[in-house]
Amino acid sequence: MEGGKPNLSLVYQAVQALYHDPDPAGKERASVWLGELQRSMYAWEISDQLLQLKQDVESCYFAAQTMKMKIQTSFFELPPETHTALRDSLLTHIQNLKDLSPIIVTQLALAIADLALQMASWKGCVHTLIEKYNSDISSMPFLIEILTVLPEEVHSRSLRIGANRRTEIIEDLAYYSSTVVTLLLQTSCVEKTGNDEKMLIKVFRCLGSWFNLGVLDSNFMASNQLLMVLFQVLQRDETSTNLHEAASDCVCSSLYAIENVETNVALALQLFQGVLTLETAYHMAVAREDLDKVLNYCRIFTELCETFLETTVRSPGQGMGDLRTLELLLICAGHPQYEVVEISFNFWYRLGEHLYKINDAALHSIFRPYIQRLLHCLARHCQLDPDHEGIPEDTDDFGEFRMRVSDLVKDVIFLVGSMECFSQLYSTLKEGNPPWEVTEAVLFIMAAIAKSVDPENNPTLSEVLQQVVLLPESVHMAVRYTSIELVGEMSEVVDRNPRFLDPVLNYLMKGLREKPLASAAAKAIHNICSVCRDHMAQHFQGLLDIARALDTFALSTEAAVGLLKGTALVLGRLPLEKIAECLSDLCAVQVLALKKVSLLSADSTNGKSADPTVWLDRLAVIFRHTNPIVENGQTHPCQKVIQEIWPVLSETLNTHQADNRIVERCCRCLRFAVRCVGKGSASLLQPLVTQMVGVYQVYPHSCFLYLGSILVDEYGMEEGCRQGLLDMLQALCMPTFQLLEQPNGLRNHPDTVDDLFRLATRFVQRSPVTLLSSSIIVHIIQCAIAATSLDHRDANCSVMKFVRDLIHTGVANDHEEDFEVRKQLIGQAMEQHGQQLITQLMHSCCFCLPPYTLPDVAEVLWEVMMFDRPTFCRWLESALKGLPKETSGGAVTVTHKQLTDFHKQVTSAEECKQVCWAIREFTRLFR
């Protein structure tokens, strides 16, 4: 904060403005100013004063929240000798403010918990807190709040206390856990007489928190009265909604905590028997139409099944493998609200996965009846309302539920047998005359499994297809919609039985002409084109007619693009001499439209130009999927068309060069055009690169870097193109480095980082010596080292891949004549940057990068070690010496032995995955 410490009245004004200023701009100004205050050193003292003065809820909440934030993120600002005073002051505040507002108590409890976890000198904090407050009934609520958040904060992302300190804390909490449970039991017994429901909710939340940390002694818990209290609350019909939810959460946490049933047998048995007693209470909740409680019971039953899954599969029907657990879930599946059955989906999916891996017919036959009943329930839940009009919605909650049903059915159908199930479903339609909503739901489930039914010589499939395409137009719109989806899923059957192709296409064409059905019909035609390419070649003219008139159909953007994709796939199967003319026809509509857009944009006086992205996307999909088989020496049939289209794309790019979205689509279109004809696009190389570089100087859109990487991939091996491509790289790098060298440049432009290093990696793969001998390589390596700390999945992955591939060119002796030159050039680069690279990588893994990036880091370290092991050992030792050995709270982060062990594990590794394991373990010490 500039201008020194602000006075308290100014802070009060800002807090008042934040909560009460009617002007949004005033609120925003207050928010920015208070944010700056929170980041400053003065925040500690000011928060403390605000809490002491206790003027109003808002100022105390702001102060408590600031205190928590400072302890979480800036604890290092305080000298160690102030830690005890801070602790005492926070405990005084929570005592004084306990009746002001529960959210303030929670923020202060979090601050105290986060302080306890970081302050190594505060030994046995649980014990000291219980000693201090357990005799005072009025302090109980905040004491239990602290004891609830303490275990939750142990694995908090915002506290980097490190694995050593975390282990020490967990051991400490385990040691005092029975004291906490005893305190909770006493509280719950006292409160049952006083009937203070709020307190009981706190007790259950706290117990759940300790279960979640996994530190409770399971034998002690198995015989503890608190479990009885928990199940009594869940059995009682008159339990309130809030208490019911807290008790349910607690039981779910306890079931999750005993995932390893063998080591927790006594507690497992208690919970198992306890949950089975809740069936009556579930039926009572159904009778009372209390959906909240029904959902809670279903959560508990599902968690029970998840916990005992392996036991159930290993010994079905015996002991804790009792199949009554599955019965409970099927009872829930019978509830009329679909939200209830949805809770159990993950369990059914896991059960299917387990049984699929074991693949034992006898075992499958035990579980088959349960899956059959589940499928029966699911088909019923998928029914639309009888008074529903139009097609099924797929974007609302119910539409999403149906999609999840479709996925689940695909995953468990093997247990019942796709063919049996498909036939059964079909016979319900054939033999009965069910109402439309039943028919639609059955067709929906049939569509989910159609692909998993073997299409070889299958009379049922043929009959279904024949019957569906004969459906009259008078049936309900939703039935027609789902039947079209089913036909699309049966494209394999059409491929095996070409006699169906004409009636199927006629049926889908009818759908295409009706607005509600058009997109579904287009998707089905796309499927048939993808699977029946060869049979569809004779229908190409029809596809071309559709493509020409695409905008006369009421299609979603996605469906229109899908139709063009299908057309392009078939186009690639035509005789070579016909492809150029047909491709030209297919592109003509889009090219004409682009020319129109360009003219409109040139004429636009109001500054708003027409949007060309629809046409660019359509051209892109045509180029992407037109893949004719071209023999060596033959001219690519698409080459001429792409040369003719280039001026229009170039003009579009020029017109819209300031608009990132449109430029991105232009580059995507060009990327697929270049990929389509490969070396056949050589005549575009010069004008394309010139235009890219020209626009990039003014508007550095990262997609130009990506397009550059495509050009390097296609032409980097051509001797005559290498210098031109290097010039392109150098010209693109200058504005890129300017952009990335700005404050927070790397963090603010991750796409640019990603695409720059894709381009550089392509160069390494296609023409390493050209790049390594250039003057630009030094700057690229320095940029890569700086970017290793960037916490962005794609960007970080690209940077690591570049560094790995770069060093690998000096390691992999592929017997090319330039290997010695490469090795020497990499040697020079490593001499210059090696130590800095290793130091930065170690710092990044310990303090900046999430765990999923570590395998990439391990690969880089491995390549450096493969290149020169003795030097790497020295670099790593030096990097490790620079790491901090203690936290600001005085806890040991890493011991000397842990450092030497890690160094030894990495430097003696015989394969890359050993390096990866070592880094994973080591970086936990700093998280």
C-alpha cells in the first residue's frame, strides 16, 4: 500500500462501501482498495484492531477473513517470536466474538487451525484447546468448530506445509482423536436433554471431519455410543432436514473411511448392520414425500455398496457380501424421481468394471438379475411426460440424465447380453401396443446398445431397421426423433446389408426436411457416410445436392458441419479423376459466401463486418476429411482446388486481421488445407508465410505460431525450404518475446507459450541442426527455462516436450550423418544453460507445478542425465542445496538424509519412471 498505514476510519468506510454502496463503481473501488490492504503488511495489525473494536458484523467478518487469508498465504511475513502472541490474540477474539455471527467464528476457527498447522512450536494443540475450553459450555460451539476445520485443513491446497510436517500433524491428531470423540459424545448426550439440534449438527460435522482424515481408531469407534446416537437420529421419523443431512454426511464419511474393510472389521460390521436398519426409515420418507431425506438415504446406501464392493464381488451373499445391499439400491431405483437413482450410477459403473475384469461366467450369472432389474428401472425413468410436445430436450437436467443413462447402459450391458436385451426391448414394442412415451424410451435404450450388438447375419437387427423406416409420419415427434437416432446407431447393419441403404436414406431425408428432426437426421446421415463410405459413393450426387442447399435445412452448426464431414469422407472414395471437380463443387458454396462476406466487410460503413466463421469452419471440415488414396508421383486431386481458394482465404485473413476469433478459424482452415495436400501446397508457402509474418507483427495471434508448426512439419525435411522456415521462425519470435517479456507475460499468454514451443519442437524434430546453428536458439532456450514454472497444462506440456526433444537429439544416435554435429551443438547449449535449467526445474516442481506435470519434468531430467550423467549429478546437487530446509513456522521441510536419498535415487536410476517416482515423493515434502 502506497502512502503508509491507512487509518481505521478509512478502512471502516471502505468496508461499508463494499457491502452497502448502491453504486456498483463505488463497490468496485472499495473492493480493489481492500484487496490491496489485504496484500500489505499492515493487514495483520489492522485486522487485529478491527476484531478488538468489534464495531459491527461486516468489519469483523472482513478482519477475520483477512486474518485467515494472511495466515494461509503470507505467514512468512511474521517473525517467529510473534507467533505465540498471534495465537493468543486469535483465541481471545474467537472467545469475544462467539455470539456475533457463525460465519465470523468459522473464519477465525480456520485462522486458528491454519496457524496450528504451520506453527511448529505449538505442540499438542488439540489437547491445549480442549483443556482450556471444555469446561465452559458457552465456548463449546467455537471449540467444536476449530476441531472440525483442523482435520479439513491438513490437506488444504492453500497451505504448503510439506509432507514431513503433515505426517507429524496426522500422528498428533491420531493420538488425540479418542479425546475428541469422547468430548463429542459428552456434548451429544448433554444436548439430547437440552435438545439443542444445532449443537448435534456440529457434533456430527466434527465427527465426519475426523473420519475423513482417517485418524480415528476403528475398534474404539465400533463400540462407541456416538455411532448409536447417529443411527438413532437417522431412524427417527421426526428428525429435522438439517440434522438428517448432517447425520447422513457423517455416516457417508465413516463408510468412506473404512474403504479397506479387512483392517476395520469391527467398525465395518457395525456400520453395515446400522445402515441395513434404515430401510424402514427410507420407506417412511417415501410415504411422507420427503425428497431430501430420500436422497440422503440413497447416498448412504450407495456409499455402503461402494465400500463393500470388493467384498460383494469376492463373496456374494456371504457375510458383508450380503446382496441385500444391492436390493437397497434397487429399491431406490424404483423411486419415481430420477434424481434418486442417479446417485447410484457411479457404483453400478464400478460394479460393471469389476465384473468385466474378472470375467467369470458363474459370477456374472449371480449379478445378472440385478442388472436386468436396474435396466428395467432405467428404461422407465427415461420416459418423457405423456403430455410432452415436440422432440426430447437434450440440454436440460432430464436430457443430461438420459445421456448418463445411455452411458451407464453401454457400460453394464455385457452382463445381460446386448442381443438378448435388444430382442427383449423390441418384442415389448412388437407384441404390445404401448403408449408413445414407452415406445420412445424403449427406442432410446435400444439406440444406446445398438452398436454393441453383432451385426453379422442378424435377422432381429434387420427387422428392427425395416420396421423403423416404415414408421408413419403421424407418430409422436419424439418417437420419430429417437427412431432417427437409432437408425444412425445402426449404420454397421446398413453396411452389411446394402439393400437397406435406399429406404434408410429416404427415411432420413424426410427427417432432414422437418425443422425439429433436421439435426438428428443430419447426424444419422453423417454416421452412415462414415461407416458405409464405399456404398455411399453412388449417392454422392445426392449428398452434394444437400450440401449445396445446406442452409435451407434447419440445422444446428454442429449438424451442418457433420453432414459436410460425411460428404467429404465419401468424396475421398470417388475415382481420382472425379475428386477435383466434385471437391470444387462442394467448396463453391462456401467460397462464394466468403467472397460475399469480404465485399460486405469492405462496404460496411457502420464498422460491423459480416462474420465468415461459419464458412471457414465448413471449408476446414471438407479439407480435413477429404482423404483420397494418392499413389506416389500422382498429383494430389485437391491441389488445384486449394490453389484456387487461397486468394479468398488470404483476403478474408487480411480483412479480419484484428479479430482473434476469425483469424483462428482462418488458420485452422489453412492448416487442414495444407495437411490435405501435403507437399502439394508448395506454391502457397511463400505468400502464406509472408502474410502470416506481416499480420503477426501488428496482431500477434498465437494461431500463426501453430500454423507455422504445421508448415515446418510438412516442409522441414525439404532442403530448399529450411532457410525460409528459419527466417519465418525468427520473424515470429521477435514480437512473441516482446509479448512474453511484459510483466506476467508468460502467465497472461499461455496460448502463445504453447504454440511457440510447438513450433520450436517441430523444428527440432524436422531440422534440428538448422535450429541449433541459428542465433535464435539461445533466446528460445532461455524463454523455455523461464516458462518451466508456468502452471498451465497445455503450455507447460509444450515447453517440457521442447526441452526433452531438444536434448534427445544429442542423445539418440539414429546413425544420421548429422548426429555428431547435433551432439556437439547440444553440448554447447547444455554448457551454457544446463545448471540454470536443472535449478529452475527443481524449484518449479517443488513450488509451482501441480503433480500431473511431474512425469514431463522427469523426462527432461532423464534426457539431461543420459546426455552427460557426471555433469548432471553436479548440477542436481547444486540445485538441491538452494532449496529451503525449513518452513516459516519453524517445521523441518526436508532433512539432509532426504536430500541425499533423492539425489541418489535420481542419479542411479536405470529408467525414466524411477526418476518420476523419486520426484513425486520428493516434491510432497514441499506441498
